[in-house]
Amino acid sequence: MELSRRQALAGAAMTAALPLFQSNHASADAVAPQHQVASYYRYKVGDILVTVVSDGAATFPLADNFVLNANRDQVNAALDKAFRPKDQLTIPFGPLVLNTGGKTVLIDTGSGAAAFTKSKGAVGQFGANSAAAGVDLSKIDMVVISHFHGDHVGGLLTADNKPAFPNAEILVPEVEWKFFMDDGEMSRAPAGRMQAVFKENRRVFDALGRKVTPYQWGKDVAPGLLAVETIGHTPGHTSFVLSSGNDKVFIQSDVTNTPDLFVRNPGWHVSYDQIPDVAEATRRKVYDMLVAERLKVQGYHYPFPGVGNIEKDGSGYRVVPVAWNPSI
């Protein structure tokens, strides 16, 4: 059987192209990256510069009790709807650095340098990403803590338990400090996770000599940064309204955990919520407000960089991410 002229020309063209394809493939394999570039993102709220600095993300198997009042099939259906893998969760962490009123202010710290080693680099990335963003930790003036969970306070210490922010004033919610530093509350905490939370907070704050400044809700804790009561996740859990001029954003801390589950299903109770019913009531109140006021929200556990708007979606809500902006 003889090849037609068209078939012969097509075959020759393909043969000539093969080295090009092979070369590109080999080159791609040779430089295949193993890590993302440094994760930080900047935007402005009026005159205030916000830098979201990723502390990384933890990926772990879905536990049956991760959502206290929904079963595994329901949770997997929600993950599938959000185009996430079933039976697995990935939770990001996003501390914020603010340049406001001549001050450099950090909101929450990530899990810390010790967690970087323990997690093989999955979390505890704040230090490296801050350096890449040009943030000098020794020049941070204030560290504002939203609540006392390890992924928010662990970064107060270096890997050898020294202050990670040696020149910063550490501000903590007054109610949170009173609760977790109370020996009676610690003695009554259930064995397991809650006892561990108490002990970890004692370890962190004792290493700092308990040198903290408690703050109250309803007052500015830094220029343009208003502390707002959003209890339930913990007894003193705090969110913030950051405002400058006519612009503002609601920094929700842990009003919700991963939005794929708890924004879409605000009635679901994450196992980390200390007072689940109160946390749900707070969540609904906050999200109804965000919808009504069309107020931007910054989520600590939202996909990076974690800023968006909220719209009502059936019996729940949906996050509409703010478009990435190449300029500040």
C-alpha cells in the first residue's frame, strides 16, 4: 500500500516536530518546582496598607467528628460541591500585617517556627513569607491576638521559645486572657484537646513573662482597628473592623473555619468551636451584616489571600473572592 503525498508530508512534519516536543518535556521535568513562590498579598483599606502573609495550610484526613452535627456523607457532599477532595480537608492560615497610623501591626501569628519543622514545612511559613514581603519582625510595633488557639498564638515564640517579636507590644482580648489564665477554668476543662489548649497557652505566655496588654471590645486597639465581640469559637473570640476614610473590611478571625463547609452551612458546628450554639448565632449575625452592608471580609481560614464579599445562597452564604489586583 503506497502512502499518499498528503500522508507523507504529514508524517514528515510530525517527525520533524518530535525533537521539539521531547526537548520541551525534558526541560520541564528538569525545572519542575516543588514549592510555591512566597505567599503574600497586599491591598489598601483607605490609607492603610494590608499585607496578607500566608502561614501555610494543613491537610489532614476528615475526622467523623470534625463537624459535630453533620455526618461524613453530608460533609463529603459539601466538599464535592465545592470541588474539593472527599475525606480530606485543607485549612489555610492567613495572619495580617497592617501599616496604619505610623505603626506596623500584626493580627495573629500563625503556628510558629516549631510547627514548621513538625509539619515538614506545611505550616509555620509566616517567618519566611514575611521576610520575602520585606516585613522585619523586629520592627513590628504591636501584635494583636484574636483568640488563644495555637494557630493564632504559636508564632509568638521562635523555635527555641524566645519572643518572635522582641520589640512589639502584645495585645490580647481581656475576656480571653481572664478565661485561659484562670486556674479554676483550667481544672474544669475536659481532658484531651481543651486541657491541651490551656497548657499550650500557659507555655506560650509564660515564655513571654505574661507581658501582655489586655484590650476591650468596642474600642480601637490600633489606629483604625476596632475590636468586635464575636464569641462562641472561644469565650473571648474577637473580630475586627479595619477602616480608613470611607473604606473598611471586616476581619472575621475564626467566625467560620473553612468556608466550603461553614459559610455555605452556617448551622454546622466545627469541633474547634468551644460554645457551638453561641458560635452559630454569632456566625449568622455577622454574615447577615456582611450581606446587608456589602462589606468586604478577610477570613483567616479562607483560601489565600482570603478577602472577598458575602452573598446569601439559599439557607447559607457564599464567598465571592475579590479580584486579584496587580497594583496596590
